[in-house]
Amino acid sequence: MNVAFVHVVAGVVRDKDQRILLAQRRPGAHLAGMWEFPGGKLETGESREAGLKRELDEEIGIDVIAARPLIQVAFRYPEKNVLLDVHEITEYRGTPGPREGQPLAWATLDELDEYPMPEADRPVIAALRLPETYAITPPLVAARHKAVVAGIETTLVMGCRLIALRLPAWRIDAITTLVNRILPACRTLSARLLLHDDYELAVALGADGVHLSAARSRSLSRRPVPTSMILGVSCHGADELAHAASIGADFATLSPVLATRSHPQAIPLGWARFAELTHDAMLPVFALGGLGRNDVDTARSAGGQGIAAISAFFPREPMTSSTHS
């Protein structure tokens, strides 16, 4: 028997110092005592935009002027099924306060881990810590070392703050030299650098995380890196997204959304199917395949974190092998 989901809208509200507002669930409520992003249930026939505006007015007394989608999380608790529909509040009027007598707290992104929160909110925190764009290097040969360095430096200048080194033909010593060369620049700009597949090397070199191929992910039954590192997984369908969530991945890429020159034989998902798959995913999902930086808003409207891309960040470099498996 299928049990309906309770559609809950919630808002990420920030103050002038970019701290995030949390509200504590009251005694007697489901998950009493836990901290959450303010919001509540949609009323029958109510749009999510109208419901978000109403709930934040009733709960914390602010007038939402502008908001944008962040993530949807479909979560099954023993007591009920919840579709948590979270938006970032980009403009509001008023001063947030406890209009329903609930305790409130302001927390930085790093401080969110100090507050006990419902399981459905964990992917929301992951989404808040990730950028909207994710650059993946083209799989060039080691002789193109200078081109890779120059491409990454350009990508950083373009504002991308999450970069994966996907260099399958490179020896470990060449990757080590490259990481030592570019990691300081990433640190200076608060950008995070991931390695492809080799999580042991990522730990050893002090990289910020690892991005696993679908095949490597399937070989694992648990998270292979500490929670202080970022774990991404390449996915192409619902089963792979579910497995990525089960091993504790922080995000996934889902591809191909559109046709790509690297995989001309692959059937594109299209935005409608991408939206269906991300709706049921339990982690942030970057759209990948045939996309550019101008597709970020489309990806977010379809429930995605943003876009991942190769040629959009390394447009002059030829593809030499598989790019997103």
C-alpha cells in the first residue's frame, strides 16, 4: 500500500552575517526537541510559493519577497512520509522572531552540526555547503600538465569552487605533483579539490574529497572517506542514486541530461526525467551532460544542486576518453 507524503515547505533564512535561522520543534510535536529550518505543511490546493510565504509569516513573522529552490527530500519516517521542499530566502522584510513561542537560534554553516536535526535535513545541510557549479577536468595525458594547471586557474577565476581531477591516464607521482601545485590556490579561494576514484590517494594528499565512478561506488557498502571530506558519486539512474545515498555520499552527478559529444550513443535523460529522479534522491544532485553555466537556474528549478561540466570550464581541450562514468 502506498502511503502519501506530507508536503512540507521550509526556508533557509539568513541574517546580515550569513548565519542561518533554526527553530526547535515544540514538545508533543513529531520529532520534538529537534532543530529544523522554519516552515510547515502546505494546505490543500496551495502552491509551494504561497505556502512558504504563509508559513514563514505565521512562524517567524517575516514577509518573503524572493526565494529560490534549494532541494527536495522525500523521506520515510516510521510515523509518516515527508516531502521536504526547501527554498533559500534571498530577500525578506521584517525581523525573525518566535511568533509561536518556539526557541530560535542563529548558526553558521559549520555550527549546524552542533544542533540535533531530523534525518531529512541532513541532505539540506549538504546542499548548503555545495556550490552551484562543479568543474571536472578533461582526461588529458600527463604531458598536458601545464594545460591542466592553466585550465584550473582559469576555472577558479571564473568563480567555480568545486573541482574534480579526472585524469585516468596519469601516474600517482604526476597527480601528486599536480595536487601540490594547485591545492594552495584552491585553499586561498576556499575552493575544494576532489580526486577521481582513488580515495586512498585523496586522503594521503590532503585533497578535499573524492568523486567515485558508478562502478567504484557499486563495489562499496559504506562511505570510504571520513565525513570531513566530500564524497561524490557518478550516477545514471534511480538505483545508482539510491546506492550513493546508502554509502553516505554528499552529492551525486546525474547524466547525461542532454546529448554530449563524448557519449553520442547515450540516450539523454532530459529535464523532465532529471526532475523525477532528483525528486526521489536523498542527496544533492548536479546535472551533467551537454550543459553550460547558463543552465544553473534550469537545473535548480528541476530540483538539482546546479550543473557539473567539463567543456563549459575547459572549452578548448579535446575529450580523450569517457568523461562521466
